Amino acid sequence: GSIWNGVPQAPPDPILGVSEAFKADKDGSKMNLGVGAYRTEEGKPLVLNSVRAAERQMVADMSLNKEYLGIGGNPNFCKLSRELILGADCAAVREGRVSTVQSLSGTGALRIAAEFLGTFYKGAAVYLPNPTWGNHKKIFPNGGVAVKSYRYYNPATRGLDFQGLCEDLCAAPAGSIILLHACAHNPTGVDPTHEQWAEILKVVKAKQLLPLFDSAYQGFASGDLDRDAQAVRMFVNAGLEVIICQSYAKNMGLYGERIGALSFVVADAGVAKKVYSQMQQVIRPMYSNPPMHGAAIVERILSNKENYEAWKLEVKGMADRIISMRTALHSALQKLGTPGNWDHILNQIGMFTFTGLNSAQVTNMTKKHHVYMTQDGRISMAGVTAAKAQYLAAAIDDSVR
Ligand code: PMP
């Protein structure tokens, strides 16, 4: 017998498990709309030209070595990252009030933030939107932060439950942490309007809540990096202390490089220094220091004018293709006369459509039509192609009739 006989089998991951099932399916028309990864019009993974260019420059640069980075990562990468989300002219940035560390993508940024909060902000719970990216519910308790939820999505309208959201934030104890998706809410694709963000800001201020922005899709929502940072900048420019978790997985296509950043925007530069020192204390026993390759790519894209301009166009290209797939799927459903209203496919923002398909319908999509998606009815629009939109629409049509 094994020492580990008593270890129970864990369930498959609700998102990554879908990819495993997809791989095992031998059907030629199969589609994987589970994982949120960009695909080209040919259905292939994409390495951006700007990333290729940065990597070529790195290979040619004989001054680069493979020494350890510091605990907080590549300092220039960190500076460029906070400027990307906040704007280079942001007062908090200029005044040295933003502490940034490199992280293992967005997940790693959230994990460091959680443990920091579990240590220095004891007793406060984090309020997550309902629904939210599933991993949020595990990351925070692992860092020592209790999880609660606030109303977000209204299935009846397939839109934002703005009143419910405001009521729940108002009812949260002062000092509570409130997790906000910076743009392109996952899984619903429903974002507050500019006016609604201003209202949320008022409540957060009045109730002295601590906002934590999860920014995994900057540029992916609208195709414009600055526009997708507007909510974060609104809060920071109002003088609030906020926490920001950034990921370059989607907007630079650097999924497997695991590159992201965690920033604390705080009231003064002295506090920023102390916070930075404690972020290092969280990181050091966890993984010592982060890997250098992804950070060097991002650094070369954000600091080189030519690479940066090329990247901006590529981000817009990805966002535009996703938006065009919304139109393609919507009009294919119209043509089929599929029962129900499908306008939410056009209205939702970012990588995902929250289709409204129920669990039985999702099972039909997968079992009968080989369309793989998460059980909550979410599909990645980035996995749809013009050639497959018709097939997908027919599968949805069959599943709802
Ligand atoms: N937050 C949200 C809302 C996400 O959708 C994702 C990616 N699925 C992440 C964080 C983090 O992803 P990664 O660790 O790959 O950057």
C-alpha cells in the first residue's frame, strides 16, 4: 500500500478540465470555447509580432545574463506596468506612491495581494462579484482572506444588477475589500457604464471600502489600452488607496510566460516603501524571485516606441476580431430563427459571452455537437472563427429548441 492511499481524487478544474476533455475528443468539428485564450481566424494560437521582435532583440543582446532578478522582479518592467495601467502622467506615479512587484501573471498578483492582506489587513473580508472568475474564491482564502459576494449579474436582463450591487456594497462593513474587474468582466462580459463606475466610486468612498482591481484584459475590451484603464484611473485620480493586479496573458498573448504585476497605490511615498518591503517578505518564502523572460519581453515592448506602436495595433486587431465574431454568431442565430433574444452576444464586452444556456443545454452542446465550454454557459468568443460561427449557431439552436 501507499502512504497516500487515503488521498481522495480531486475533481477536474472547471475551466482547464474542459481543455482536457476537448483534447480527448476525436471529432473533426470539435470546438474549444472553454479556456479564455485568443485564437486566429484559422483557430490557431497567436504569438504577436511585437513579442517575436522583442525576443529577437533579446537573443541578439549579448549584454543580457541569466542572473536572479530581485525579489520584486525587473524594476523597469514594474515601472512600465504601473504606467500602462495608470498613465505615465498619473499623480500617484509621479509622487512615488505606487509600489509594484512583478508577479506570476494575474493569478500570482492576486495571490501575493491576498497574503499581504491576510497579514496586514486582518479581519476584513473580500467581496467578490457574483458570479466571478472561479479561482478568486480559492486564492483569497489561501492567503488568509475570507470571501463574501455582492450582487452583480441579473440573469433576467442579462445585464448588470446595479441596484443590487450598490445595496450590497453599502451593506458591507467599513474597510471591506471589494474586488472589481477593471474591464471585460469574466464570465459575464457585463461592465458598468462610465456613470455607474462614478456611482460605485461614491459608495466605495463613503463606505471606506478598499478597492482591488483585477485587470486581466486591458485592451481586450475596447481595443484601446487607455479606455480599458478608465475605471482604475477614475478611482486612483479620486485619491483613493487601491490595489491593482495586472496580467499580460491576454493582451500580449504571454499566457505561458506567467507575467503580471501587483501594485499598491497608497497615500504617501513613505508608506509605499514600507509596503514594498513587505510585499518582498510575502514573495521570498513562496518562490524567492520571479522568472525573467516574460518581464524582459514586456519591458522591450513597453519601452521601445516601434515595438509599442506595433503591439497597440495587434491588441486592437485581437479585440476587433473578437467583436466581429459577436456579429457573426448573432447574425447566424438570427438567420436560423433561434428562439429567444440573442442581443446580449453583441452587447457583452471582452473575451466571453455568457450565453444564458443552462447546464443541460451545455451538456448537449458538448455531447452532441462537440462544442466545449464551461458549465455556466460561458463561451470564449476568441475561440470562434468565421468558418465555425455557423456550426456554433446551429449547435446553440439545437440545444435551446
Ligand atoms: N483574473 C481574471 C478575471 C481572469 O479572467 C484571469 C484569466 N483567466 C486572471 C485573473 C488571471 O490569469 P493569469 O494568471 O493567466 O494572468
